[in-house]
Amino acid sequence: MTQTKNRMQTFPDWQIVSRHRWILPILSILLFIGIWQILFILLKLPAFILPSPAMVWVKFLEVLKNGLWWRNLSYTLLELSLGLLIGTVAASLLGYILSKTLFLENLLSPFLVGSQSVPVVAIAPMIIIWFGPGLFSKVLICAMTIFFPVLVNVLIGMREVSQDLRELMLSLKASRWQMLTKLEFPAALPVLLGGLRIGATLSVIGAIVGELVASDRGLGYLINLGRGQFDTALVFVAVFSLIFLAATLYGIVLFLERRALKWQTWREF
Amino acid sequence: MKRIFLSLLLILTLFLSACQPKAQTELREITINLTYVPNVQFSPFYVAIEKGFFEAEGLKVNLVYGNEADMVALVGSNHQQFMIASGEQVLLSHEQGLPVIAVANWYKDYPVGIAALKESGITEPKDLIGKKIGLPGLYGANYIGMEALAGQTGLKSKDYELVSIGFNQVEALVSKTVDAVVVYLANEPVQLRERGYEINVMAVKDHIHLVGNCLVTNESSMANEPDLVRSVTKAFVQGIQYAAEHPDETWEISQKYVENLTDETAPIQRKVLDESIKLWLLDRQSQEEQMKSWSNMMQVLLDIGLMKNAIDLDKVYSNEFLP
């Protein structure tokens, strides 16, 4: 009896939470800042080891005002947009071809798995040596980072298309193009977009790795600059900007996913 | 009449275009590779660009920043022509078959030392026995400087523990993660002192003379474009001299190249510049001094096993391009 009563009491609260679940990320961010501030007060570390949230905020306003933030953020954004575009297109094309040819998939599998097992940070210096420290090498590193997750998802997506539907399309004498655009692409889209979601966040890592190795622009450069000048607040600003970029990209892909998969009424985002 | 007028106009246009000063249109673009990110320590280049020393040589310079070892590979393979590299990188690259050559010494000596908090009581190398020494890793100038100092002062590798801490020497020392750290003389000691920490510094140069940063090119550029190498070297040396003689102006110029010089960071960076100038080579070294430093450097690398065989030192540096 008491248990039922308790449940009755908590039930409406959960309903409210569920209705206003957008509050949860904000709450967790506020909690994080609170813990950070407490640690800053308790540990009494110098600002170049752990700056307070207020110091980081002041630094952010400073670099926002003098243009340093936008100049570097926009460069990283350019790198990862190009990397994301090239990586996704290349992975989708190869994924489609591999899904059609088991022989080719088997032939290339050692390279595909191998490319994923090598951390991009290990090969980034080589790419800088081969292609120079300019924009191209950063875009390439970024494209390589997202290539495999997108490729695997395209492969899975293509393989998941129902055989019955394929046969139906064939019986209707559908051309290869019609098969792709009317059946395979829409059917594989959920998985493909799932891969793109992972790729979007990974692309930020790819761009930063390249910039940390050699760059005079971008958020990775801003991290190096802050470290070189022992301006740890600037390093924090750059790191939070990275998180902001990754979250924004993730949000954009999620938005596209919702728009593109509207027809899948059972799907909850 | 109209035809005559047009002909005259054409002749006049051609004549005027021929009279244009050549220097403005014929600057040759070159790239010079520097390490890490823009920093006041690279101010001789900023000065040489802004004061027109490169332009006077018919050059337009692009500065590129990156990892020293990667840049050496680019210059050694003749994908790039010029860079700043430390003496040990020149020797190590040579042994790997990358024919790079130092054409101008920038630093008088090796700019590395060991710093410890005053309260630790570490004042001389023998005090490092049984201590933890932090350094970025077992590579590069910091590691070589540490090993050179230990070798010269009779310390054995079992006497101390080297701890790889990345480029976090200041943080590691202050938080007492390690007892001492290997530092760049012009940078970390300034950062520590400016933040109120009392420290003792043991400079490698007080125990052994080694080759610090140099302007480096490759054999191909030397053989095929000696005039270009001469021009770059001349402008660079002029930049060093001018920067050292005009530190205030150098500071002003550097601010165009180094970002984030705020009220908080600028005073410290100004001190870094002043300390850097003290390390630069402003008078030409004698042939003997130079040979001694290169020979010491090679011996250190042989002793710690980074080099397997001695090489002909005449092939790793040259004075023929100095102004």
C-alpha cells in the first residue's frame, strides 16, 4: 500500500522530467561548472594549471572581441567541412561498390581494417611530411578519420535491404539507377546517417590532430599557442570550442536525419 | 588620325610598363620552416621581413610552423629549402641520409638547462642523484641536453629517473610531480620566475659546448642555388643583428606575428624575448670553436646511441654563405 502510494507520488515528477528533458543537458553542464569551481577553490592550484570557470569565460570574451576565436574556429570549421564532405562521399562510393562485390570486399578487407587500427595521430606527421603543412593535409587527415565508420555503415545499410523488395523491384524491371534511388538509398539511409553522426564528431578529432602537429591557424593552433604562452584559460576556450563544434555538427546531422527519415513514423529521436 | 593616336597610346603604354620598377614584381617566394607556433623567439625572422632585409635580396618569405623532425625530413628531401633546426637534428638527419646543412648558427650555445625549485636544495648536477627529472620525452633537444649534462658531470643513468611528462615542465615542477625539469633557458625559467617561483637553473652550456639552433638548408640548394642560400643567410643574420640591437622595436614588430599578447601574457613574453636575445650569436665564432661544438654534439649522440657511426663534420655545416 505504501509502495503504491510512493509510486503515485513520484510518477507525475517523472512525467514532468520527460516533458522538459531539454533541461537535463543544461543541468549537467551547470553541475560540471559547479564541481569545477569547487575544485578550483579547494585545490588552490595556480591559474596556469587549473583556471576557474570565470577566468575561462573572461578569456573567451577577450578572444571573441579581438577576433582570435572566430579566425581560428572558422578555419577548423572549413577543414572539417571539407574533410567531412570528401570522407563521406569517398566512403559512400566505396561502400556501395563493396556491397555489390564480395570479392572486392575480401580483397580490400585487410587494408580497411588495418586503416582503422592505426590511430590517426600516429600517421598525421607522415601526412604533413608528404603533403606539406597546408590545408590539404588537414582535410585529408579529417577525411581519413571519418572514412571507416561511414564506409562500414554504408556496407551494413546496403546489406540490410530486404531481398524480397529487391526481387519486387527486379520483377518490375527496375534499372540499376532506379534500384539505387528508389530502394537501396532510402532503405540504407538510417544506417548511413548513423555513420555520418559518428563521422561528424570524429571529424573534429581529425582536424585537431592535424593542427596540433603543424599549423598556424585553427583551434589546434590555439591550443598550442595557449600552451606555449602558459595561457591555460585559452587552452580551455579552444577545447570547449571543439566540444561546441562537435555538438553543433552532431545536431545538424540529427536534424537532417529527422527531416530525411520523416517517413519512418515509428522512429523516435 | 585615330589609328595614329591609338598607335602612340600603345607605344606610350609599353614604354611606361617597361619603366616599372622590377623589384616589386620579381620577388621570389620562399618558405622558411620554423618550429611549433609563432613566438617572440623567432623575432629575427619577423624583423628581417618587416625591415625589408629579405625584400632587398629579392625574396618574399612565407613562414611555416611545425614539428622540427618533420620539417627536417621535408628540407632533407628537398621538398622545402630552409628551416631552423637544432644541431643534433642536423647530425641525426645526416646519418639517416637526409643531406641537410647548417649555414648560419643562430644560438651561441645549447639553450637547454635543468631547473629545480630553490626549496628542493638542488643547486648542482650531483644533487640530481636519486631524483626524478621531468622532460617532454626521450627525444629532442631536452633529452640530449640532459644526457650531455649528465655525461659531463659524471652522472650515470641509474643515478636519476627520467620521467616523460610532455611539454608540461612548468606544471610538473610546480605541482612537485618531479624534482627537476629540463627546460629551454629562454622560456620556462622566465615563466616560473614571473609567476613568483624561486628556482635554480643548471645550464648545459656551463658544462659542455654544443650546437644550438641554426639556419639549415640542403645539399641540393647549396649546389644549385648558392646565391639564394647566400641571400637568405644574409637577411637572416641581418635580422638577428637588428633584433638584438633594437629590442623595443623588435618587440613591437613581433606583436604583428604573435597572437594573444594580452596584458597578462605580454610582459612575460617580452622577458622571453630579452632572454632569447642573450642566447643569440652576435659575433662570428672561430673555426675551432665551431668544430668543437659540432664534435661535442656528435660525441654525445654517439654516447647515448642515437648515432651509430661518426660522420664527416665538414659536410654538416658551412660558413661560405655567411655575409
